Amino acid sequence: MSEVKVGIINITGYIGMEIARLLRQHPGVKLTSITGRGAVGKQVSEVLPHLDDFDLTIKAELDQVDFAFSALPHGESATTVVGMLERGIKVVDVSADFRLKDAAEFQRWYELTHPAPQYLEEAAYGLVELNRGKIASARLVANPGCFPTGAILALAPAVREGLIEPDIIVDSKSGVSGAGRTLSLTTHYAEANENVSAYAFEGHRHLPEIVQELQQMAPEPALSVTFLPHLVPMTRGIFTSCYAKLREGKIAGGEGGREKISKLYRDFYGGEAFVKVVAAPPQTKQTRGSNRCLIYPTIDLRTGRLIVISCLDNLVKGGAGQAIQNMNLMLGFSEETGLEGLAVYP
Amino acid sequence: MSEVKVGIINITGYIGMEIARLLRQHPGVKLTSITGRGAVGKQVSEVLPHLDDFDLTIKAELDQVDFAFSALPHGESATTVVGMLERGIKVVDVSADFRLKDAAEFQRWYELTHPAPQYLEEAAYGLVELNRGKIASARLVANPGCFPTGAILALAPAVREGLIEPDIIVDSKSGVSGAGRTLSLTTHYAEANENVSAYAFEGHRHLPEIVQELQQMAPEPALSVTFLPHLVPMTRGIFTSCYAKLREGKIAGGEGGREKISKLYRDFYGGEAFVKVVAAPPQTKQTRGSNRCLIYPTIDLRTGRLIVISCLDNLVKGGAGQAIQNMNLMLGFSEETGLEGLAVYP
Amino acid sequence: MSEVKVGIINITGYIGMEIARLLRQHPGVKLTSITGRGAVGKQVSEVLPHLDDFDLTIKAELDQVDFAFSALPHGESATTVVGMLERGIKVVDVSADFRLKDAAEFQRWYELTHPAPQYLEEAAYGLVELNRGKIASARLVANPGCFPTGAILALAPAVREGLIEPDIIVDSKSGVSGAGRTLSLTTHYAEANENVSAYAFEGHRHLPEIVQELQQMAPEPALSVTFLPHLVPMTRGIFTSCYAKLREGKIAGGEGGREKISKLYRDFYGGEAFVKVVAAPPQTKQTRGSNRCLIYPTIDLRTGRLIVISCLDNLVKGGAGQAIQNMNLMLGFSEETGLEGLAVYP
Amino acid sequence: MSEVKVGIINITGYIGMEIARLLRQHPGVKLTSITGRGAVGKQVSEVLPHLDDFDLTIKAELDQVDFAFSALPHGESATTVVGMLERGIKVVDVSADFRLKDAAEFQRWYELTHPAPQYLEEAAYGLVELNRGKIASARLVANPGCFPTGAILALAPAVREGLIEPDIIVDSKSGVSGAGRTLSLTTHYAEANENVSAYAFEGHRHLPEIVQELQQMAPEPALSVTFLPHLVPMTRGIFTSCYAKLREGKIAGGEGGREKISKLYRDFYGGEAFVKVVAAPPQTKQTRGSNRCLIYPTIDLRTGRLIVISCLDNLVKGGAGQAIQNMNLMLGFSEETGLEGLAVYP
């Protein structure tokens, strides 16, 4: 295959620049065009020195490319993406614009009328491990949110197999880069450092995404998910702790149940390159910079409750890496191409 | 009152040294004697330079004092504490040795035969806001664990009033100083930094403490608590997120329910100097270095679930500060004496 | 003395809020009025929850007070300060407006015409340990910059005694709160965390302050100071490393020289409550939250070069604490009043 | 070329495990054997989960390999290395054992009689950019220390060209992983976090290495180097600030001098893949995880002093990456093979 020309729309955000880093190692594509708000006309090396291997100028619009990543903010992305599609360019949209299937639901959560609802049905939800078929043939993929990636991967086997009661608690701990590069007091160093906080008590925009994907795996009963995201003082990483009661008669609560649940998870994700069911409790550091999601299902023996932990790097499996994984599927590359990097530990 | 002579057994741990820091500001007592494993014979200024205002030599045993804090590890503390009591010295024991009322339960969790079970009944559990009467007249107070302090204070109003179902999730995020000063790979900087992990999946020793104290407030029904502690990369602070279903017919799930629950919590802790029910989500940084526990109860409107957040500094309200608060009660000082310091923010 | 009414102009910055925290422990004064840009009309507890002990509303202008701290940015502060002076109110100005004695020098470094040059001569430079007399009788004190506090205290004994050659390197490492609370990409968490950088290669505004104060102690020869500030990923603390050649014939370079220089420093700062010459290399953590500056002079035996280290908390001895130390002198309180807090370690 | 079998001696230290991470991306070699103290008999995935792609058992001794990295501590490494050499295996020794050319100097600094002084002359000092020829033909390469890599690269152009006076200050700021994986109170999280300290005031073992390499570039005059390492609270990265007076008549001190010095540095390192002379002040974060050393030379216009900054990742260019760069040269691979990874930013 001759080299595919790829563009990144809005390289100056954390996901955009991380896509560039990872593409550098991809043998089948070449990053040939980039845009970036507020930096038009500058060399990428000037704005993002760690990317100075790329001899590229930041432009207002992409040059002709074969494939594009849009890393624009939600609301802005949809219109740009549609323009690309109409010119025959396949797109992975990193924003939230095409994740929710229901335009009304989008409006409720994002307080915007959806700019292109006619594409919602077509857009594939880009959680590869659960949606490989549709992604492979899609021209538009909605890259999942960072929290949903960790939460859905952690819960999918249990939900699909009907192992748990519908009452689910998802308690996530995220590094600060998840809040993006836009300045705010919350992400001001002296405020975020040596601090833990929780936010979005009224409901986080990633909640409907989690529910949409899990519910379609098991339409009954209706899930009742509480999702509370926390901010912890580190740059990268999401640690998600999920809690739910085991349904009676499905899995026993004892040591044997633990083995059973672990095997069930291993079978579910058997053969996956980027989702690993681990035998010991994982840590976010084991995923730093890599496209891995580590999952640890276990049972609280005293209460018979299922606990599932997932760890990932919010900018890689929770963002740029997953975007490239989607691109690989869409373009017919092996899914792992360019994503072989191991975690940068410690 | 003439100045009370106070001693600290094992000043070289984090709780021990923090007691010294706080005592410095106490007008009614004077730190006159200290011990510390591995540093006997040294000046405190040499071993702990930030305490060089104290002109004290670290000894193998305490000199004659009127009151003592034991900051020895569990198992070791009990015997030393009993020796103090027998000499007529009141003690706050910071270790876990006298927290659990049941010697068999102690043995199960700590894998030790209790060295002084005859004192278990007498020892007061030192969570002042819930046990003020017994503490005031006690000669031995078991200072609560750092996690139980946050969890029990967060849940006590809801449990006592019977507002919630017995299925409770307690998800705590702790700074690394909570693991103490003993070296381990887990607390090695390069491992703990930029990392989140969970531990004690088999049950943390603070769990029986949480259950013991909550259950006695509401003997029925039996509580089913899952407690999962997490390690986050900061030095001080515990952020605890509690989740439980509201019992039907007690509190409505809507906005009105939120106000009701907040009022109920404010009433419960009305007049407390160190437990504040706050109107906006709190952060651990707001408690750094202070004896405050901040509590934020709310309702997840979508699921009708109660969420209660608590924040505290594990070394102060979760350790040394609470120990001094107990001492104040035991010696007849105003509870706030020496504990007036505001949070060191940012 | 009846209680003195004190005001803080711009409490919403880090120095302003830290002054409030420390005043809380001061028995002789009472914080009665506060202003804060962008938060006028709000309760302090709403904007700065850790200060909720103060039942104060943030106003546009101070009410009648006996003493004021101005924590406005440079350029803005001078005019406000002059207004206070004219109403007979003594002021400690935390901004840079009255630090440099020469209006032209101010203009060169701050690119502003000085709004009140007639007060430059009168204003006392508020480094108490070196300027106690003038401060005690001043009605306007210019609180030193955080870097100059550490650098001048480290070098003053050597410069005054003529021990070193005029070629001096000052390499400072500052926590991020030193950059204030105004948002910037440099202080965005994900950028500042896990990162070290240097800045102000064209000359930092604290350089002329350092030179002004040191040079007046020893007019000859002209000092040639290179000052390079670095940003390190922590919230509070400045670690300053100073390097200079020992002048021949003054102090021998060997072990004996080390003892001599240490004694000379100890004598210089003998009796000071807040400047401690230490016998072992200090760490910023030993000063966190306290008004201490720790100084460690030594000699590089191989090269015969003097090395002096100083550590302080930029928001306390390098800011709010020093401001209160100045107020104490100006109002006739004991210098240590309200500043007794030990370092919050770890 | 058929795949080269490579072994790592002591993979359980930070440099050892980082070599494994980087080798994973190397198309020409295969990691086939590993040893690790205290973990013999275990699978690498069990001990180092982020390396679970390697299906290798940790052994007491290496199996037959074509090339080896020794990541043993100094003193222990030499004997093992000699054994490898005698079996015809080329080695990069990451320890300090073969860095100093003079056995007496080794003894002075490391307080050990050198176990194999007969190899000191033969061993090539593995700073590729300055010693490429000797390394390419060596069978034993001594991988430079992390601090010397940054300091020597920063100063080499100035020293070789005789631009500076012999009085040189090297002030380095290192992340905590530089202290290795062995537990100590200094690297205990709660002690190292939110803290800056300096150490090795009696002389750091990397000092003679710096002097040895710089002095041989310009035998006269004798250099007088003060090197002070500092510990800053981050995991990876070294930021080195070098200060020296420009020699008269060589480079003018003004803006023109700056351009001249920058050009001279760019010419010196022209064509280097891993040493970049940058036009704006660099930051350690720009090198995280990559094999880059960024160098920024400038002139303090007020004093006419040269300032040179260097940034690198102590575990990559200051350790594992440089070791692989050396291996590439020794085995005839392109120097960049396997080292193409860009910095993981932020």
C-alpha cells in the first residue's frame, strides 16, 4: 500500500498532539497536514517542540488528505467532520459529537442542537473491542470518551452475561490532562496539585455514553448507573472502580466465583491486543503512554459484590491511541500498527 | 491549670511528629518527653529538623508525664499503653490496638492475639463527634483510623436516621503519607508518583472499624459495606466517596430531597468545630494541615442514590489532630485548643 | 492594646489569602475588611472555603481599618497604597511597587512610570533581619520578593564581610504558587507537572532587588550577579543555590574554612527567630507553611568556592509571613506574634 | 542480518527495565534472556507487569546471548562484565565501573579496589556524540552517568573551543528515579514529594566523570568545576544549568554573541539525531521517554556570562536509550534504530 496521507484537525490540544506522536511510528501513514486554533501560520516545532520531527506548518484548514482526525471541541467538530465526509475523506472524530445515537439526548447533555443529526446513525461508536465489525466498514467513527472507554470495557462482560444487578456504581479517578489544555482554575497547578476532588454531581456528559453502550448489550433490565468522576494530581491515567451486586444464581460469591469471573473476563477479551485481564490489581502507571486497558475483576467475598477495576492512559487508549486503532481498522491495517509502544514505567 | 506534661511514644512516625507540631500551639500542655525507635539518644532537631524548637532528647522510654500519646505500631502499642495506664497516666493510643471491641475480631484482622483484651471494653473509641461522653471520662482512648474517621463521619447521619439501604460502597482515595514512614516499594517515589492504585481487595483492617461504629448506631438491618481504599499521588489527604440507595419513603430523590438531606446533616453536626457540612463539593486541599472534616451529602437525581463525600487530612483529623482533640476532652480543655490552625491552602 | 483592625486588599491571590490564614492566629489584630477583584459582594467562605471562619464580605474598597496589606499586582498597588497612607493607615505593600529605590530602575524593569515616586525613599525594604530599624518606624513597608528574600538572606553575611568575589551565581528553584493565581499555560497542571524549566533569561524583575540590597551592604566592588529562576513541580517552596569564589586571604578553603563560615553565619543571624543557620543541608519541606528561612553555608573543598543554600516557603517567609512580621514591627508587637506555626511536614 | 540475541543483566532496576521497553521496538535484536536479583525464577510479567509482552523467565545468569547490557550496581558489575567479554560477548555496562580511566580515581570515589583495572583503558566512554569512533569498534562500552551526559553535552562545545574560563558551575535538578529503585527515606514518597533538596556537598561520584571528559577536550587550563545535584519532585528528567564566564576576546557578550554561540553549538551538534540545540529555553517534559538531549546556550547580557541549559530523560538518554544507542554503533545498526520514539508530552 502506498503511504496514506493523514491530517489532524486541531493538533494543539492534548489528544491532537498525542495522535501526532503515535503516528510518527506508524509505517503505513504519513502526517501531512495539520490545523490548530490560535497557531495558524506557525511551524509545529515552534508551538509543540516535542514534535519538531514533523516539518509541518499549522494551517487554518487541512490540505488534501486521505484520512483525518478531528480533535476539535464538541459542537465545533461535527460541521468540520461533515465537510470532510462529503469530500470522501474518512474521519475519526475525537469529540463527543457523534457518540450519542439520539440527537435529543445530545441536546440534553451538551445544550446544543446537533449540527448534523443525519450522521448519528451512520457513525460507528469506536470502542473497537466491542464494535469491530461496524468500525471496519465505517467512514465516520466517533472515538469514545476517556471515562466511557474504561467503564464500558470494565463492565461489558458482566452486563452482557447478565451477571450483575442493574444498580451500578462507577467511581473514576482521572489525571488532570483529561480536562484538556484550556486554562481553568481547577487545572491551575497550585490548585490541582496535592488535591483530590469530585465533580459533575449533576451528571457528567460521559454518563449517557456509558449507559447507551452497556444497555444495548442487555436491554433488560434498565441499568441504574451512578458515575462520579474524580480529579487526582497526576497528568495521565484513569483508574475506574466499578461496583455491582452479583445476581443470584449466576456466579457464586466465594473464591470459586472469583476464578469463574476472571475466566469469563479472560475469555471475553481473549486475543485482544489492547485489553488485558490481569491477575493482580493493576495501576495506571502500567499503562502510561501505551494503548493498553488493564482490567481486574474480582469479588468482595464478604458482601458478594462484584468489583471491577480498569486502568488506562486517558490520552492513549482513552483518546489518541484508540483513534489510531480505529483508523487502522478503517484503512485495513493490522489493528496494532503504530501502537506497539509499551508503557513508560516508572 | 498548671501546665500538663505530655509525652509522645514514637515521635519519628508521621502521626507522632504531627502531634508534636500541633502541641507546640497548645497553651495548656507542654511536650516534655519523647521516644522514637532507632533514634534513641539523638536530639529531636537532628532527626526531625522541622521540630527544632523542641529542646528534647529522644529516649528509649518516656520520663514521668501526666499524659501520653502512643504512636507505636499496632501489636506493639497495647503493652506499652497498659504500662502507662497502670502508672495512672491517661493515654490516647493512635494505633489500632484498642479500636475493635471484640478480641476475636482483632485477632482475625490483625493476626495477633490481643495483648490486653481486658482493656477493650474500657477503651473509648475516639471519634469525638459521635462519642463525646465516653471519651471525656476515659483514661484510654483508641484514636480512630484515618479511613474510618472519614467514612463514619460521612455515613453516621444517614445510618442513624435509617435513611439508606444497608448496601453501602465506600471508595476512599488516600495520600501516600497514610501508609506511614516505613519504606516499601509501593511508597517509593518513582512508583507512587503519577499513579493510582487500589489495595486490600481481601478486606482492609479499617473495614471492621467502620462497620462496628456504624452498626451500633442502627443495629438493624445488618450493614453490607464494601470498602476499597485507593492510593493517589499526594502526600496528605483522604477523599471518601460513599454510595447507598435511599430507603423508600424516607427522603424523596429530587431537588427537595437534596435540601432535606443537607439540612439533616447540618443539624446532625450543628455546633461542631471540626466537622463542617458544606454546600459545595469539597476538596482535600481545603483541609490540609487543619483538623477539619468536610462533608458533602447529595443525591444522584437520576438514580435516587445518596452520595456523601468527606475530605480530611489523614495526619490531622485522621490522626494527630483528632488525638489532641481527644486529649482536650480527657483533660478538660476546650476541644479546639491548639487546633485552631486553618488549612494551608494552596 | 485594644485589638487592631486590619484589612487585606485583594485577598483572592495566594499571598492575600495566606495573610488571612496567618492573621487568624494573631492575638493582637483582627481582620475586619477585605477586597478582592472579581469577587466583590461574595462571602469569603464562598470564594475561599478554607477561610470560612471569617465572616466577611469581599468588598470593592476597604472599610475603615488601622492597618492594611496590599496584595494587588505591581503597578496597581502603588496608587491604592498612597490613598491609605494619606488617610493615616500604615501599609505593608506585598507588590513590587516600592521595592526599588530608583524610579528609573523601576521603569526599566516594570515598563511602567512609577505612580508615586515620592514615596520610594520613605518606603522601608521589608527584609526584617537586615533592616529592622527602618521598618519599625515606617508607615510604608515594601515586602520583599520571594526570590530576593532567599537570595539576600543567603548572601548577606558573605557580602557584608567581604568574603567573596563579586561574581555570584544565584540558581533558584521555585514551586509553582510563586507564579500566582492568574492562569497561564506555564502553570497549567499538565504542563507544569513532571517538568522543570528555567525562565527570565533576559533578566528577572527580582534581580535588581537582589543587587540593590546586597550592593548597599558593600558598595565596592560592583557585584556581578547572574540570577536564574527555575520552576519545579511542587506548590510551595523556594530552594536557592548561591555560588561565589572566596576572596583570597579571607577564609581558608578547607574543613576549617567551613567551620569558620558556618560560625560567621550563625553569629550574623544569632537570635533571629525566623532565619536559622543549619548544620545539615536543608530541604524546602522543612519550611512548608512556616515563616522560617533555613540557610546552609558551606565550601566546595575541591574548588574553594562558597556555596550557600537557602530554603523558605515562598508564600510565608517569601510573602505573607514576612508581611505580618513587618506589621508586627510596625505596630510594636513581638516579631513572632502569630507566626509561631511550625512547618507542616511531611 | 539475522536477529541478534540480547540479554539484560538485572532487569529489575529502572535502567534495566527501560532497556527492555526500548528493545521491544528494535527490529534487529531480540531480548532473549534476563537476570534480576531477588526475582529469580519468576516470569517477567509477574514482577514487571508493563513488560508482559516478553515471555521470559528471570534467571540467575544469562543464557547464551550475542550482546549484553549490565545494569548491576557499581562494584558488582565489573566482574560479571569481564566474564561476558571473556566469552566473546560485547557489553554495554550501565554501571560506573568502567567510566573512569584511572583505577586510583575509581578507588577514591567509589571506595573500592577496581575489580578489573586492566579493562579501563580498553573500555570506551559511551557518550556517542563525542566518542563515536572508539565506541563503534569497542567490545566494552561504559555507559555515561545521567548527570555527566547532560553536563558534558552542555559544556563540550564551549570547552573544546576555549570559549570559557575554567571556573564552571553545574547546577543539576534531577527527578527521583535517578536515585534508582532501592528504598531509602530520601526517595520515600511523602518525603520527596513537594520538596527540593541538594546533596553530595562533599562531591558527587559523577563529578570526576564530568571533569575527565571535558578536560581531555582542552587539556589547558585545568578546569575548576563545582557540581551540585538537586532532587526535585518528579519521576523522570534532568535539567542542568551551567554557568561560566566567557573568555575575553573569544565571543562578545551582547546579542551578537548570543547568535554566535548558538550557531557554534548548532554546528557542533549538526546532524546529531539525539542532541538538539534549541532556539527557545527547553523543558524536561519535552524529553520524557525519548532519547533526546535538548541544549540551549545563551549569554547573560548583563554579566557576559555563558549559561547553557540541557534537558534529558535520565532513564533514556541518561541511561537505557544511550545504552541502546551504543549497542547500535557496536553492532553496526543505524544509531537511531529502536530509539525513534518522541517525547510523551504532556
